[in-house]
Amino acid sequence: MQINLRSRIANKVYVQVACGPCADFDALFALIQTVDWTQYVSVGQAVAINVHTNKSQLTSERTLQSISNKAIYQQLNPVGGWRIDRQAEDVEVFVMLANDQATIFINSSGRALYQR
């Protein structure tokens, strides 16, 4: 919270919530399922998922985004009221794959810091 409040150079601050090897879609799904999403997403909040891949066997960003959506949705569905919205500002999840290693981040800043 102090970084978000006092930083003069950061645009957004991301918190790493999971990291692990991902050579296939099943491994990515399992990695995303390891995160307790109920700690980060409240009922009624929309989740925006952004994906970036570099030098990885998994290259289709749309498919990666779909797998991520499904993994998060399956965990949050019993809570109800959850929706997917790529344009939402409620909760942003960033999935980065580099050299078959996936890292999942959550934006702790909300909108870009210069916009507030």
C-alpha cells in the first residue's frame, strides 16, 4: 500500500501470487487454481485478464486468456455474482509466460497511478 501511495515512478504495482513451470495448458490451469481467488475478488467485481507470452511453447494469447478465465471462474462460481470483463477496472490479473515459466500477478493499484 505504501508503494502505491508514495511512488512517483510506478504506473501500476503488481503483486506476484503464483509462479511455476507451464509447458502446456493443463499446467497453466492447475497453477491458476492454486491461488485462492476469493482473497482478491469480491462478489460483484469484474476480473480483467491480460496475458503476455515470450519464448514459450504456449503462444496463443487468446487461448491463454480463455484458460485463465475458466480456471478463475471455476473457483469463484460457487460465490456467485462474478463476471468477466476485459475493460473492467475492478481486479486486473496479469499472466506472463516466459521460457515456459508462468507468473501470475494481481494489480494492487487499480487504474494507473497517474490517473488518480
